[in-house]
Amino acid sequence: MTRIRMVGFDADDTLWRSEDYFHAAQSEFERIVAGYVDLDDVAARLYAIEKANIALFGYGVKGMALSMVEAAVQITDARIHARDLHRIVGLAKDLLQHPVELLPGVREAVEAVARDFDIVLITKGDLFHQEKKVRDCGLADLFRRIEIVSEKDTATYARLLEEFDCEAREFLMVGNSLRSDIAPVLALGGWGIHVPYHLTWTHETEADVAEGAPRLQVVERAGQVPDAVRAAARAASATARAS
Amino acid sequence: MTRIRMVGFDADDTLWRSEDYFHAAQSEFERIVAGYVDLDDVAARLYAIEKANIALFGYGVKGMALSMVEAAVQITDARIHARDLHRIVGLAKDLLQHPVELLPGVREAVEAVARDFDIVLITKGDLFHQEKKVRDCGLADLFRRIEIVSEKDTATYARLLEEFDCEAREFLMVGNSLRSDIAPVLALGGWGIHVPYHLTWTHETEADVAEGAPRLQVVERAGQVPDAVRAAARAASATARAS
């Protein structure tokens, strides 16, 4: 019989607030360069540089800050003052120090799912920063495994599921990113619960997930996740019986 | 009977060249700021800032580059030009792209040890960069586990050994850093083979390891590692028989 055995949770903007802080840093970046140039495409130019640098820097605050230094120099045609570039390093330090703030209802939702399923945390980004947030979040003990990875694509999920000794059809992933949490797990034959966040980095919205995809549910908030997991578990059992 | 069951290898400056590249980047940093100030303590001032930032940035190229931007601004009293600060981002990109160059004799030494022992790779630093180097090094398939950690202290080794289901007295670590590879493993009751590298970052030399510590051997080059591992294995068995 097929049943959902394991539930994975994304961390940034699924368990705790993250993109708000990046967004605030980006607004501050825009204010800094606005002292030199009057352009309306600063955000797009920054994103173009960030995206080009991902292959080298990976995800996370430090890579973002280095891309911001590069973007600020390019956008201002190198007229930006050293003190303003130094402020970008300060933005990175602030981001790395902000306290972990769980999203509403997350603690109860994770505890509820953990009562019925093995749960794992799968997050991407900077190892050092993610470890700090996991330590500080107060939920770490609930997770059977905590996996910090450099990219969340089908190859990564396939490797992790093999390590977990769990088949994709027995695995459900909860997260806010279609690109990183939902699309690769569905592609492998697993289940997804998409919990959109009010802010999403452009990069994470770039994904091919058909609306109404099988094995995918969309919920509005963490409090609805336990019921959605139970619904998926029932659907998984029904599929197994029918086949 | 006690026997050595598992051998861990450090990566940077144990398997492949790393500090040379950091050292070259630091020399370039010194040349950049020398255009603004005539000081003989630039390296010490950079290290002071890097060390203060480790708690926030962790190890690796990106944190180094952000510390360099901060140090350059401070050292030049913010007189440094944006183009020169941009060159520091370029130094980081160069470091992240350099090809993996195995040290002489490493391939044969690792293969020889792998014939008799389970071997694991334990490296600290930036997840994204270390994964890239592991992928590129051509030795990854020999290792039973590859662990990229944010800090190599006794707590980390204790956690890993529990995951490996290996007691400390059955574990030997090979590495170039007394602080990160040798001292914590000896402290737990394990074995160490120190292979000093001709360049060592100041940070990694800060360790308390008594000269002539039991269970520690020092060898000059990778080619001597397999014999040293065998010698440790014999000593471990002898200890077990005597006790």
C-alpha cells in the first residue's frame, strides 16, 4: 500500500520570515544608488547581476551583498562613494543577525504534522546562516533530518529521498516556492503543498507547474497545512488501492 | 578489539591547493590598498576584521571578500575608489572559479587508504564552493560520506562520528590544520595525521596540541599518509590488547 511516510518542510518564508528582510535590504540598496542616478530599472539591473552570479555565488546573504556591490558600481558608473559601498556590507551583516521570526501558526502546524509523519527540514542557501536560523527557531528537535543544500532541484530531492530511504510517491513537500519546493517534487512523483508567501524573490517564481497539477494543493496559511497533509495521505492511499 | 575503522580527510590544502589562492588574493588586496596608504600592518588589520566577522560570515571566499571590502574602506579612511572595491568582488569570483588542483601524491594516497578503510571527506567552508570542488576533484566516489560543515570543532566531530556509527578511538583524521583537523579529534580520543601545508591561514594555526601528543603523527607529504595510517592502526590494536 502506498502511503505518505515523510513530510518535508522548506524553511525561509515557509517556517520563518526571510524575504521581507531581503526586500528591505533591496529597498535600502535602491535608496543608496538613488543618491547617484535617477533610474527606474535599478531592481531589474540588480536582479540581472544576482542571477548571473548565482552559478558562482550560490544563494544567500553574502552572495547577494557581493552582487549588490557589483551592481552599485555598474549602475553608478563607479561614482559611488566607498562609504556607500561599505553600507552594503552593513546590510549583509544586519540580514545575518536578524532574529528568527516564525510565521503565524507554524509551530502548531509543524507539531501537528510531526505527530503523524516523520518530518524533515530541507532548506537551501548559506550553510552558516541556515544553521544559525535552525538553531534559533526552536523547532529543530521535531525534525528527523535537517538538510541544508546548495540547490533544490530534482537531482537534490532524488539524492535526499534515497538517503531517507523514502520513495517519491511516499513524500510530500511543504513550501512557498514553486521552483524549489513544489515543481521538482511533483516531477519525481511526490506530493506538494504550496503555501505562497506575500513576497517572493523573482527567481523563485520561475517554475513550470501546471495549474491543477495532480498531487498539488495550494493553501493560504500554515494553519491549513495539517489538514492538507491528511487529505494528500488519503488521496495517496486511494490511488494505491485503485491501481 | 579496538581497530581504526574509518579515516577522515580534510580537503582544502590537504587534498587540493587552496590557501595559495587565498594568499594571492590577499597580496592583490594589499596592492590595491597600497595605492592609498603606506602601511606595514595591512595584513594584520585585514585579519582582525576577518576574525571579527567569522561569527557572522563563517568561512569561505564570500565572507573573505566582504571583510576585504570593509577592511579596504577602513584602512583607506573611505578614500578608496569604487572601481578598486569592485576589484575585490572580482578577486572573489576568481577564487571561486579556479580549477581544483590535487596536491602531489594525493590521488594515490587516498586510493591506498580507501583499499583498507572506509574513508570520509570532512571539509568546512562555503557549501556551494566546496560542493563544486568535490564534484571537480575526481575523488568523490572513493568517499563513503562527504560532509561539508560550518565549523570543525569537537561538537561537530562528535555529531559526525555518531552519524557514522564510529567511536572516536576507531577514527583517524588526516589534515593540514591543527586547529580544525587534529586538535578536536585528539581531544575526543581519536587519531590524527598532520600533513602541514607550506601556507597556513593564521586562524588555522591557533590550536593547543602538545608536541608529541599520543595518537598524533606528523608527515611531510601525502605519499607518507598510507604508511602512517597503517602505523596508527597497529598502535590502536596494540593499545586494545594491552588494556
